[in-house]
Amino acid sequence: MMAVGKQPIWQNRCTRACLLPIRIVVATMGFFGLVCAFTNRVSIAHIILELVAHKNRTEPIDRKGSGVCEPEGGVRADRMHQRSNHEWPESLQGFILGCFYIGYFVAHIPGGMLADRFGAKWVLGISMLCSALCTIFTPLIVEIFHEKGLIAVRILMGVAQGSIFPALTVLLSHWVPPRERSTLGAFCYSGVSAGTVVSNLGSGFMIHYLPWGMCLIVFGTATMFWMIAFVLICASTPNEHLFIRPGEKAYLKRHIPVQKEILSTPWRRILFSKALIALAISQMGHDWGFFAIVSYLPKYMSDVLQFSILSNGIMTSLPFIALWLSSLICGFLADWLIRTRRMTLNAERKVFTFISAFLPGVLMVVASYVGCNKSWAVAFFTLSLFTMGPFYAGQKLTPMDMSPTYSGTIMAICNGLGSVVGVACPSVIGIMTTDTTMRQWRSVFWLSFAILAFSGIVFAVWGTADRQAYDPRIPRHRRRKRSHIPLDAFT
């Protein structure tokens, strides 16, 4: 049966049933996609604590905090007998935590090119399906092949997830108009921190009460359900969506012009652009700081502060709750600053990026000087990630600002280079913390501060949110609005 208009009856019913604009639905699905992806990715930070034999700590605790802290009583002691007995040195554990990013690096540019050329929907959907399967089968593979199997499946999961950020960037570039980009884009990307919260809390509780393998099976199954929902209700572009309202489609067409012809990628102009180099350095600096916390905060709290597995899951989730809230607040704030012309787009991206690089590094270092005061350590780590929230309304949205047409490719290049840091960071930290003492960890946090600060300065000086000349979709803006505050040094 057909409706009186052009659409079938079922299509009209679906259109009327959708109470939210489809662009908000797409951004929300992207948010939950990242939640699922990061539960798959970062739960290994808690699981590896169960796979390795517990290290008996004998270092003296001095006033300078060079050793380790007194273990938390009760829960920790009750669970020691349930741990596996793999004798993996810290360097091997670091490689296991970082090997995901070997596959992640390989898949980035192919994923970005496929999403730019053929649309983001199926690239993103298939990537998430493969990630879910790797997660579900990890317990079986570890049981059979031990550390070699774990390394192999983590690399395969990295390949599966390598296309996620490029594809998601392309998806948002087709669905989110510039005036809503900071709010919806930051909300979507905040799925990174929300996923880490879910992973830390879920891992802590499930590993405490259930065999560790059930944690991965639950996270992997949830990802498969997300993939099915995403394929059914989302589309690569507004023109392909079956039940978008005509008014919203016209609004998006007016504010996001469509590039119809297939164009070759201007690789030389992109790769040798000063703006891209600054963007890549900023991404790599941020990723070092973020990966250090994501991969190693559970180990720091377990090996140095000596939290139980249950308390570890709760305490490591608090910084990421702060990061999630901060990223949402900063998204609204950024759109307000740009809309009211209190800041130019360029100034907002640079200032927010610098804040999200410099302050987290400072607060990480401070956290390492509070000694065995567990409450103060958690508080400073929480403040550190809260100040990292502006990143998602800053640098992370810049590929869409620079070139909507090639945003997936630009994101693939920068995120791919960031994945190189993901390989190096856990391995370097593993080498630097062979005895896992507080003094060794203090050196790690000082190094992280130096890298973060350097990357923030580079982006503030050479980064830009201006539309690049090689983008054909919209003519390059020739006039730039002046900021209402004295930020000329950043523009």
C-alpha cells in the first residue's frame, strides 16, 4: 500500500514516530557506538590484572613516596587466589596493552578513504561487528594460546576499530551543520570517556563477582546489538535516510552542501600542509596523555596505591565521568562562544585545545606527589581528566572545519599517527616502571606533561580551523570575523 504522498505508509509512520531530529539520532548512535568500542578496547586494562600472577610487594614506604602503599584490606585478599598465574613481566604487559594500536594504525587510512568514497554507514557498522567478535572470543583464545593468542586478537581488534573514528567523522560531516558542530560533535565524541566509565565500572564489578571472561562476552554482545540498531535506523547521508522529515532534510541541504562528483584525494596538498602537521602533533600529544591514563591508571591504582579490583573499577571510573561531563559542558560553551561572536571559530579551537593539553599534564604530576593519600590521588586524577574535556570541542572537531569533503582522510591520518603513540606509550611505561614504584611513576607523569604541553603549544601556534583551499565542497571563506576578546596571538 502506498500513501497519498510519495512515501509508503510504513515510511510515513516511521517518520511520525521519530520524535527527535534524525541528526540528533545519528549523533546519539555515534555516542553509543564509541561507548561500545571503548568497552571492547580498554577493559583489557582491568583484565590483565587478573591474568598475571600477583606481585608480592616488599618495598619500604618512605616519606618521599618512593615505594608503594599499604594494600586495601578485605576484598583484595579474598580475590588473590582467583587470579591466573601467568608470569608476564612488566615489559610484556606493556606490549599487550599497546599491541591493539598496531592493527589500529594499519586500518586508519583505508577506513577513512572508504568512508569518504562510499559512505560511513557500512564501514562503521562492519568495523563494530568485527570488534564485537574479537571481544567475545578473547577468553577462548587466551585459554588456548595464552599471551600469543591475546596479542594476536588485540591486533585484530585494532584493525577492526581503526576505521571507527574516520568513518564517524565522515558521518558527522554529512549530518551536523557547522552551527551545531561543537555541541553535537562533542556529545558524540564524549562516548570515548563514557565508554571508559562503563568499562571501568563494569569490569570492576563483573570481574569481582564473575569469571573475567564474562566481562568481555557482555561487552561484545552489547556491541553486536548496537550494530544491528545502527544499521536499521541510520544512513550515511540525509538523502539516503528513509524517514527523515522533509523540513530537516531541507535544513541540512541548505547548511551542508553535497559534493556529488567523486574526486581524487589531493594527497600532496593535504600531507604537506602546515595545518595538518600541527593537527597531527596535537593528536599525538593528546593520545599519549590519554592512553597513559586509560591503559595504566588501573595498574597504578592496583600496583602502587594497592586498591582492590572492585575499588579500582570504581575509582578509575571517576576521572572519566569528569571527562565526560566536561566534554559536554565545553561543547555547549564552544557553540555559545562562536554563536555570540565572543570568540572566532579559530580562537575557540586553539584555546580549548591548549587548555586540554597543559592543565591535565600539570595535574597528573601533582597526583604523583600526594604519596599514599588515596583520596587526594583520585581527586587530582579526576581534575586532570576534567580539564582534558575541552579537547573534544577543540582539536577533535578541526578535521571537519578544515575540509568537510576529506574529513575522514584527515582524521585517519591524524588518528593513525596517534595510534603510533598508542603502541609506544604502554611499552615505554612498562620499561620505565619495571618495579612499579611511585618514584618510577612520577617520571612517567613528568614525561606525559612535557609531551602534552609541547603538543598544545604547536597547535596554538600553527593549527587552524580555517577551511583549506583544497576542499571543493564550499568556497573558502575570504573574510574572518574579529574576536571580541584579545586573542590575536591565537588566530
